[in-house]
Amino acid sequence: MTLTPEQYREIMDQYDLIRRTNYEAGVERRDRIYDEIPEIRIIDETIASESVEAARKMLFHPEEDRKDRLRTRIGSLAGRKRELLEERGYPPDYLEPVFACPHCQDTGYVGDQKCICFKQRIKEIISRQSNLTEEMGKQNFGTFRMDLYSTEIPPGKTLSPRDNMKDILDQVCSFIRSFEDKPGQNLLITGHSGVGKTFLSTCIAGELIRAGKTVVYLTAYRLFEQLADQAFHREARGEDILTKIREADLLIIDDLGTELNNAFVSSRLFLCINERILSKKSTIINTNFSLKEISKTYSERIFSRLIQFYTLLNIYGEDIRIKKAFSSIDDK
């Protein structure tokens, strides 16, 4: 993920705060121990003064090697300090510097590489800007309940809802695995309300966020509301929203067809779809509409882009939300 300057500053400010907080905690520990065990203060002062004196002598008399003697002396004093701490019930490293992350010592970097804690903060920013609710953020393939899909083949179908869903999950896993190597893949997920379209797309979002990809989730209603805000300057944040929509590695448009369709919506939808196709940015669109309903509702240009550049995944079966509700009642 490429961080904006503001996001980078936000992370580095967090590290500054952590370092200040831990430094103050260290000073508080030191002062407490100095009051309780005065000998430790004397040891620290001795280590400091003898180190300075040894450095001065080595500067003016480089022919004299004092490093080994100094190292032995400091080791002996440090050992005595640890003994004093343990005698009073403190851990031997109680006065060592305090770090939230021992790998980077709260700098965010190990050498010139971002520390694992820095990468985790990036993921937190990605997750926050994705617009996924806390509940959506918890959804993952491990909680995907295949047992809620029937094994009976419906009229006019060649697969049961469960087998159909297994095929869809295979395609979705392929979509995720090849996301880096095959940029610009798109999914059009259709099916009536409650069959798992949103759940499936947020599972995909979670996997990609954990991989460090930027994701923006918006219902169709919110998408066009925010695009209108940007177009008519109703909100100062509009341009920022437009940038996120344009640059996100994955854009999820949920519930397409629930928005109030008009010329503005149709033109903005086409621009959004077309720009992301041209820039090889992936999009997932969820809709209750069938292909026939999409062709009737939206322009020919939009329908053409969807047919040409999107993989169609049609989920069918009973309303999963209702089945889950009955299942939870039965469990009680």
C-alpha cells in the first residue's frame, strides 16, 4: 500500500507518542528505584563517569586499549545492579528501556525496512478507510456456512445451491490468489436478497486487507450520494472520497439497483466502472438484479462493460439470513 503523506505522518506521530510515554515510564521507574535502592543510583553514576573517563583517555592515548577493561568493569557493575533489583523483588531488566515493539524499538523501522508493527498499522488504516463495519470486518471464509445452502437442485438449474456455491468459492479463491499477478479482475455477484452476496464480498475484502491491499466498500446509495457531494461541492471531503474510489485496489459496490437511478447516476456509474477498467483496478458489484434487469435499468455502455470485463457469479437458494435466524432459535 502507498501511504498518503497524512497517513504516514499519522503513523509516525503514533510512534512519537509511544516513545514519549515509554520514556516517561522509564524515568518514573528509575526515580522510584533510586529512592528505594540508593546504591543503584551510585552504580549508574559510576558507570557513566567511568565510561566518559575511558573515552577521554582513549581519545588522547589511542595506543592504550582500555575497551576490555571498561567492558569488564561495566559488566561487573551491571551484574551488581541486577542482584540488588532481584533482592527487592524486581525483575533484573526492570530499569532497561521500555519498548512496545522490541524489534524496532518503537521507531517503525528495522534498518531501512518497515517493522512488522508498522505493517500492522498500515493494515489498520486500510481497514478503517474501507468503510466496512466492525461486524463486516469480522466476516471471513472460516465462518462461511455451506450447510445453509440446499443440496436439492431447483427447477431450471443443473446444480444444487450448495454445489453452485462451492464453484463460486473456487472462483473467488482464484480471484484472491491471483489478485497481485492479474490486476483488474472484476466480479458481478447477482442473486436475490439474503443469499450471501454481501457476506461473500466482505470475506474477499478481509482477505485482501490482511494482504495489505486497499479496499473501499460502499452501498450504491452511499456511492452516488458521495459522488454527488463531490460533483456539486456539497462537502469538502468529496474530493477525498473520489480519490479513494478511484485509487482503491478493490472497490465494492453493494446493492446496485437500490439507488435512485437518473442521468447523473448512470453517467457516474459508467465513469466509475470504465476508469477502473482502464486503470486495471478491481471492482466487485453486488446486485439483486438479473442480467436482463441490469440491461433494462442501465445504459447499453454500462451493460456492455459488465458483460465484457466482469466475471458473473450467480448465487441462488433460500434466504440465508432467515435460515440463520431459525437455526439460532433451534439451538436455544
